[in-house]
Amino acid sequence: MPTPEEKAAFSERLRFAMKRAPEKPQGATDLALHFNLRHHGEHPVSPQTAHKWMSGRTIPTDDKLRTLAEWFKVDVHWLHYGPPPGGTPAVPRPLRRDEKYPLSQESIELASKIEALSPHHRYLVQELIAEFYGDSEHR
């Protein structure tokens, strides 16, 4: 049986995954509604159950965890237990403004694609990033 600390940690990861989702559920009722549209198991969840997940009072069963992980595009293990000990987290934590993401093949490819754009399009990408990042000093 999960400890209160494990339930609270699950709740934090769930809320973090919800914030990152393109379709952000707004509370337990919304979470339950959208979850039930995606879950193909026998039993739908109630808003009360979703509230228990969000408040750290319960952790969903494995089939429901899989549905949540697929919906929010996160690793099931990460959602349930957190990052593996000594491993890299499946979902990166948000970085402070003064921190840099580690250089990866994916970031090198993205940077190369941006560099290949015309100056005008690079400017547009830069402005879009500033808008998403909330960098008002850039303007």
C-alpha cells in the first residue's frame, strides 16, 4: 500500500503532466470527463476519484495509470513512481531562466534547422520562443 508521501509525490507528477498537456484539464471534474473519454476500461472515474488523485489521497490502478500516461505523453513508471534512481527523469523538470538544457542530438538538429531559415523566419522563431518563454526583456 502506498505511503502518504508516495501518494503526494504522485499527485505532484500528475499535476505537472496536466500542466504540460496541450488540452489542460481544469480541475477534477474536467480531468474525470476527459479521462473517461480516453479510458477503455470497465469502470469510468468520478470527479471525486479524480480529485483524490489530484489531492494525493489515492493512486490510480495500473490500467488507469496507463491511460493517464498515454494521454499526457509521459512514462507510466515516471507517473507512478517518479524517475528511476540515478537515471534521467522521463519528464524533465522546468529549468530556471539562468539554466541551460544539456546538449542533445535533438537540440543540435533543431538548432541546425533554425540556422537554415531565412533571417526573417529566424526572427519569427525567436519572437515565438520569447512569447512562449515569457521573455519580455527580449522585446
